[in-house]
Amino acid sequence: MEILYLIIAVLCIVLLTTRLKVHPFLALLIISIAYGFFAGMPLSEITVAINEGFGGTLGKIGLIIVLGVIIGAFLENTGGAQTIAMKVLSLIGKKRIPLAMGVIGYIVSIPVFADSGFMLLHPLNKGLSKKAKISLAGAAIALGLGLMASHTMVPPTPGPIAAAGILEANLGLVIAFGIPVSLVALTAGIIFASKYASRTYIDPDDGDESGIEENRNSEEAPGIMKSSLPILVPIVLIVLKSVLVVQVEGELSLAFQIISFVGEPVIALLIGVFLCLFLPKKLNKDMLSSAGWVGKAIKDGASILLITGAGGIFGTVLQMSGIAELLGNALQDLNIGIFLPFILAAALKTAQGSSTVALVTTASIIAPMMPSLGYETEIQKALVVVAIGSGSAMVSHANDSFFWVVTQMSGMNVKTGYRLFGLGTAVLGITGAVSVFIASLLFS
């Protein structure tokens, strides 16, 4: 009966968030309480699960998510994201526009939300397609898939951070596996965009070429070095600390202790926020106020924090109900290994549309089953997070806000959007899952 209740619970989450438009936080909270009640948990245990699930989850990753969205806000508002985009474009070349836009989207979406990233880069995308006299479709799909790849698989993007926190995975190892897996997936996505999507002609008639030159020569935008440091430094520090923890045993020297400290995700991202203060030509105190860039970023991040905390409640309720061992043993007999978290995430993403909700909910379901499924080492935990990320990338369609951003801004009708972007996210997710499977054979 517990397994039946879980299936009903997941279906109810999908129904509440899609048909009834209930906020995912409320949906997860209500269904968690209802599941605990029907599973026969004592009422006092349900209360404990709510408090421990919410507080424990946000205690691990709440600050990381907030700092990440602040970095993204500074890059977006100062023009740093545009600077990175123009630099990548100059290195790759305007003749390979789908490749350039895919790579630009991938980099920009690490600190900036995918929806914002597409709107930010859309004028550049249209202008380049018009100048090259090619269909807008190939470049737009490549940009959308590039944004989706890092959005779902590479911390410090909030979704993968949340999944890593729920599964207690080493964030450095998640980054170390997430980057190559997502790049392999993106390569398949760019090939799809170049060879298939570009065959559908969409006229980039309204491209604003002057906007490209204006951004390139703007004296207000920071240089490429300044723009890159808030992203690169935290990632390098987190990965470096993770490598040291694996390689060095025994008492650490002072230098290793310092690296271990600054490599903690919260400290590393705090350093990234500090580096963001050098991005504006003139730092204004209003930028840091509750009504300024920081305040708006925190408001934007609040929804993700609440959804993540509610996902933690769902996972804790499942764990305390005793379903973990039962479901883990049942699924273990299916012998689908690392594809299990991928399939769960893909099903949730396709059903309710939000990659972040799919990441958080799948991680919450999988977390209590990790020991019985045999995912106990740090590498295995990291690979599970990336597998969930791969699943949460697919399939984007009408219930996904990002689907509408990509299709409507690119002039695609719904049928074309399904055929190009929906199918493209399937290519992205499946390639990512296969890459994770190969990595699991090599490293587990």
C-alpha cells in the first residue's frame, strides 16, 4: 500500500502544480502530510518530519542558493553575461553560430536562470542569424539546449545544488562529473540543432545588429576577466577542495586547511559575490539594498528555497514512513541501475514542467533508498545527482515556462516547438544519461 500511496502522491503533485496551478511549495507540503497520514505514521512523527526535513535541507544548501542567485543578478545587470557571450562568440566565430550560441548559453546559465539567459541573449542570437542569412531555428534551439544543459547538471545552478544537498553528495564531485557529462550532452544537442533544427527556416527578420555592436563597445560593461572570475573562482575552489579531501589523508597542513575552508561551497560562493562587487563601473549602495539587485535576486531565489525545503519534507516523510527499504528492494530487482533516478526525473519533468521541481522531488524520493540501491560512495552519490539532472532536462513542452520563452521569442508555433525544442531536450537528456552510465562503469 505504501508504494501505491507514493504513486498517488506523485500524481497529485503533478495534478496540483499543472492543472490547478498550485505553487509547488504548497503542493509538496500538503502531499507530504497526506502521505504520512495515509501511510500510518503517528501524527507526532509527521510534525517532526516537517521540521527536520525543511530545516535540515535548507540548513545545508539555503545559503548556497541565495549566494548563487546574487552572483547571477550582478552578471545580468552589469552586462557581464553579455561580455562573456561576445568573447565566446569571437573565439568560435560567427560562421558557426549554433555552436557559439550553445556554448554561450551553457556558460551564462551556470549563474543566470535559463529563462533570463535566453531573454538576455535573444537579441544577439537574432542579430547574428540575420547577418549570416541563416534560419533562426538552429541558433535558437542550440541556445536553449546550452542554457538547459548547465541549468540542470552543473552547480552552482540552484537545482543541482538542491539535489546534491538532499542526497548529501560532495558538491565538488558533482561539478567534476556534471561538467563533462553536460558538455557531452550539449555536443549532441548542438549537432541536433545544426543538422536537424536548422532545416526549418525561421526568418530572423527583426534582428537588431546595432545592439550587438553597442554591447561590444559599451564602456559600462565589465571586461572578460572581471566577468568570468565570479563564476570560475568558486567552481575551482570547490573542486580543488574535493580533490584534496580524496587525495590527502591524516592531519592537514595549514595550507590545506585554508584551501579546505575557502573550498567550502558557502565560502567559495561568498568569494564569488565579493568578486561581483568589482563588476559595476561604479558600485552604488542601492545595488546592495533590499530594493536593488541583491534584494530582487533574493526575492527570485525565495521560491526555489521554499520548493527545495518542501522537497526535503517529502523526502524525510518517505524515509520515516519506512517505504525506503521496501521500494529500494523492489526497484533493485529491476536491475536498471543508474537509469532509475534518470527515469524518475524525466517522468516528473515531462509531467509537471519544472526542472527544479523534478530535481528536488526525485532526489527526495531517491535519498532514503540510496543504501538499498547500492549508491553509498561519494562518486556514486555525485553520479546519481547528474543522472537526475539529465532526466530533469527532458522533455520540455507546453507545461514548461522555458518552452514558451524559447518558442515565442523565436517565432515558432507549438507544433514546431515540440518537434525542435521538445525533441532537442530529449536528445540532451538521453545523451547525458548514457554518459553517466559510462562514467558509472569507469569510476564506480
